[in-house]
Amino acid sequence: MAITTYAELQAAAANWLVRADLTARIPEFIALAEARLNRVLRSRLAETEAALTGVVGSRAIPLPAAFAEPLALWIVRTEGRETLRFVEPSLIGASSLRGEPGAWTVSGATIAFDRPCDQAYAFTLRMLAKYGLSDAAPVNGLLADSPDAYLFATLCEAAPFLRDNELSGAYEARLERALGEINAKDARSRAPRLLTPDVSPALVDGRASL
């Protein structure tokens, strides 16, 4: 069966488990699987952007609910957007002079700037979002691209209830293979591609005549 939605993932897990007494626990297994996937995967499939607005007189903006890791932050201007410098929390400084932020960091559940905003600046945060399927959010990029990773991560969380070490090991092996393939594919997509030099037929003919 196709596994493209949260409901279809639950149905597939139930088919693999063949344990009616575990069916009600499948949403719990999926949530635990996502907690693991959020820790071990850093895939472009989770990349997204969120629009944020600074608060006048404040050095902080709450992080989006789905935030997992930061990638970049831009201040948005009428002529375009400009990258803000990211620094470690210990280096952010704590100026009380209001102005345009020049640096930022992640501090607790907030984005913290090097100074309070003197106006309500517009920002765009590029981030990794957490995987979190639900009835209200039944699809995401990882499920669409790699349903096997979602399924076997779910089955791995159900494995302690099966009391079958051989089967548990098989699920873990399938999950690790899927994660390895996702990471390899992601690395290829981010690597610079080697370009083949454009050699015109005339140049080739000229060389042949030498």
C-alpha cells in the first residue's frame, strides 16, 4: 500500500505489527520515531523559512513552534534581504542602545539580537523544522520522499513490545540503511557539481586537422 499520509503510515505500521493490541499505541510509536528522526537527520527535506517581526525595545523574538535548528537569518529591506551574522550565545553582547540588529544567536526558545530593535524590523529565518505528523498536518517532505524511513523508525519504537530480538534487529537494520541513503542523497544534492567543459565542434575539428 502507498504510504503518503499520517493515516496511511498508521495503517502500514498496523499491517507490519499484526498485533491488534498495539494498534492504539501506533500514534505514540510515530511520535517517538519522530523524536529520533529529529535527532539524527539533518536533511534539506526539513528546510523551511519563517517570517518574523522584531519587537520595538526588545532583543528577542520567540522561535517558531516547529523550530529544530537555525540555518540563516536575514533582515528584510525594500531592496532585498541582507544576511545577519550568527554568533555564539556567549559572544552576542548585551547593548542597551536601540538600533538595527547586526548579529544574532539562539538563546533558549528565542532568537536574541546584539541590541534592542528600534523599530519593528522584518526578518526571514531559514531553519530545519521538526518532523511532526498529525491529523491536522498529515504530510511532510520526509514522508513523501522516504516513507520507508518513517515506517521502520515507527516499527523500531514498537519493537520492545514484540519481544523478538531477531525482528527488532531487522527493523533497526532497515532503518539504518534508509537513514544512510537519505544522508548520502542529501550530501550529493549539496555538493558542487563538476561541469563538463563546453567543447565546440569547430574546435574539435581544428584540433583534428593539426
